[in-house]
Amino acid sequence: MATMSASSSSSSSSSSSPAAAKARPIPSRNPLPLSASQEAQVRDVFYARVRAKCGPEIKAFADCAQGRTFSAPFLCRGPLHVMNNCMKIHATPEEQDAAREEWFEKRVERQKEKERKARRKLEQEKFLREWWGLPEKDREIARREMEKLERPERIGGFVSERRKRFGEEGGEGR
């Protein structure tokens, strides 16, 4: 299972260290609301899993429909029904939950890949600036870009430090 980032667990007790916060597992199967793009990524994982389970049926329909345009719905009705039935059987809420869990498990890999690409981009940009004799980037801009690379992926958003929480002084609601 994936772990929560230290910044998203800022409301935990002050006795827990940042290392302990990183080691804490996500508490439930569908723990946090995801952004629209993250939900699209989960859907892509879900669809790929269903397609993998129905591979032979999809291939049979594709072979039947290949080279046909108007006549495909009529001549390939049997393989189409077989393919759709297979996909209906495997497209269950349990499979969606499994896809979501797989997405959460691969968060660290995606983060590392994103950092690798961003660092490579910065290296290439630095090389091109040296090659063409362009001035160096402003140190402040370079520092901000490096900080951006170090930030963890946002899942469920971050808690505002200034917002009053329920039960605190003056925090009786929103």
C-alpha cells in the first residue's frame, strides 16, 4: 500500500516524527478524493486491466471487423456480444478498487519518473545555454524549479496553515 506524505498529515499529533508520518499507510481502500486528471489515470488503469482480461475476445472481434466498414455491425455481431459480455463481467466495482489501489502503489514510481524527466530537462537547458553562450538562468528561478521538483504529489490537497479548524478558538465551522 502507498504511504501518506508528511505534508498531508500535518494535523496529526506533534509527537510523531516526519519519518513516522511517511511510513503511515493510507487508511482505507479509497482514501482521498483525487483530482480529475488523477481519476482519469485511475480509469486508464481500470480499462487496461479489463482489456487485459478480455484480450482474446477483443482480438476475435477486431479480426472479424478488420477490412469491414458498413457491414461490421451485422457480420460481427456474435464476437461483439461475446466481447461486451466479457467486459461487463470484468468491469466491476471490485476491479475499480483494485485499479485504484494499483494506481496508489505506483505513485512513487511516477514521482521518480517525473523528477528524472524534469532533471534531464534542466540539464539539457543548461547545456544549450552554455552551447549558445546565453546568460545563465536567474538563481532564484533555478532554486524555485528545484523546490518544485522536491514537492510530493498532491493527493487530496494540502491543509491550509492559516485556516481555523473545528474545535480551535474561533473555528466553530467554516
